[in-house]
Amino acid sequence: MIDNWEQFLLPYKQTVDELKIKLRGIRKQFQNDDQQSPIEFVTGRVKPVSSIKEKMVRRQVREDRLEQDMQDIAGVRVMCQFVEDIYQVVDLLRKRTDLTIIEERDYINNEKPSGYRSYHIVVEYPVQLISGEKKILAEIQIRTLAMNFWATIEHSLNYKYQGEFPKELSDRLQRAAEAAFSLDEEMSEIREEIQEAQKLFSRDRSDHNIYGSHKD
């Protein structure tokens, strides 16, 4: 019986914090090398206790199996500009020696029936505690900004309807998911143009040391 959830979740919080720092470090390295980073930004969270308990009931996860059977207590999200960037991030993670990939789920080429797209990687991360090393499961979700916008809206609606969407709303969500992916595909087509423009803008901005200004 878990009677101290704060203590139980402490290694998960440390895992999220460390993974965020390391993934943001990748972005910084690309920038320092004057290269286009595949990582736009990184967020993370530890699943709230109420959500853990709800999922335990829904998925029939026993408390003594919680650490092994619930893979997303620690969650990190990596945002990318382009679909190609997602697979570049996946390759970078595969090469790392400070974590072990347990499972990969490609919901981009194999989207869910709802229209959801994202790339999920479950990793085993060794976190250092005063009691010694503890291996924590964490889920890293890698997606484009368009995929994230859709998923955030769908998540809110899912909370309202408890997964039982009216058919018209479900159909609209699927169409919206396709539209979001079409946007990603269009952006990929002009990727080089976009990145060149962003590089020029970034250089111009640093030269003039003005943020977000427009020339007259």
C-alpha cells in the first residue's frame, strides 16, 4: 500500500527534470554548432496521483506492479517543427548510453483511429538516489506543433465526454487531424525555405539585438 505518494513520486520527478535538461542540452548543442535543431522545445510532467489511481482502475494495474506496468508516470514531451525532425530525435535517443529504450510506438505512420499522431518511446532511466541507483520507466512523446495542438484539444474534449464522443464531433476531430497532418506535410515540402528564413531572421535579430522587430 502506497501511503506516501510524494515520496513514491520523487524519483519520477527527478527523472523528468534530468531528461528535460538533457534534451534541452541537445537543442543547445545544435545551436552552438550553428545547426538547425530538430528540437523546438521540451516539456515534462509527473502524472498526478488522481490520474494514476484512475488509470490503475481502468487498466487493472495492481499497486505492487505499478512501477513496472504504468510506463507514463514520468512523461516528457519533445516538440519539433517538422515530421522529419521527429525521426532525427528518435535516432539521437537510440544512440544514447544514459538510458535504455524499452519500447517504441510510431503513431505517425500508424495513427490511432481517432486521428492521434505522435511518436512514443518508453525508456528505462537510471536515477541516482541517496539510497542508490533506481531504474525508472518514463515515456517520451515526440510530435510536431500541429500534432500537439490537435492532441491538446482532443484531450480536453475526451475529459469532457469521457471518451464517448458524439459521432459528428468524432468525425470533425478526424478531419481536423488529417488537416493538421496535411499542414505538416506542406511545411516539410518547403522546409529548406523555412529554415533558411529562420536562420537569416535569427542572425539579423542577434546583429541588431532586437527581439521580434520589423523593418520599416
